[in-house]
Amino acid sequence: MWSSLPLRLRSSRWPSGTFRGQSAWKEPLEAIVLDVVQKRLKALLAGEAEALLRQLIDDENLANADDPRREISTVRARLSDIDRKLRDLAVEKRALEQRLSELEAFPYQTIDVEAILLHGKEALRSFLRLMGVLDPGKNARSSSRAS
């Protein structure tokens, strides 16, 4: 900043070598400060200082990390998400309960595999006896030959 000040304000002495008091500095210093402020405001309005402002704001936000407002918005968003999921789960639960009651009311008998096999063997033997293929006497002879 000092390098941007005019040479006459960089030291407490004027070029003539005489010391000037505060009243001598007041007007030129005000003019320089106003000029610097004006230039910075023009740069800001022109958009050149946007990156600097963003950085300053980000730094300020980081400095206020314990600000509860950010966490409040996060918690509210999470609660909203959980409420939506609970509503969806309630709908799914009702649909599953209805399907369960329908399935429980459906008449269903289990199949007795052993009974079916036994009945099938008996029906096959009866059929073969009727056809004359299975003769109790012949069947006993053929099984004794195989042994």
C-alpha cells in the first residue's frame, strides 16, 4: 500500500526538508484515501474484485463454522428425507399386509408325495394285471431267475 502513495507522503518530510505537521497532511492524505477507495469501488463494480469478495466471504463462513444455521438446514433436510421414507414404507407395509391376508385366505392343500406315489404304483400294477402283462406267478419266477 505504501508504494502506491505519492513520494511526498511516504516520509514525514516534504521535499524541501522541512517537517510538516498534521494539518499539512490532512488534505493530501484525505485526497489519496478517497482516490484509493474510489478506485477499489470502481473495480468492485466492474466485477474485477468478485474473486476477492468470494474468498473473503468463504473465509468468514469458515470462521463461523460453529454457526448453528448451517446444521439446522442440514438437520431439517434429513428429517424431511426420513419423513418421506417413512410415508413410503407405510404405504408398502399396508400393501404387504393386504397381500398377506389374501394369501392366508386362499385355500391351499399341501401335496402328499408319498400318497401319490403309492397310489400311482397301485394303479400301474392294476393296469398291468388287467393287460395280462403282470402275472403273479410269472413275476415270481422271473424275479427268482434274476437272482
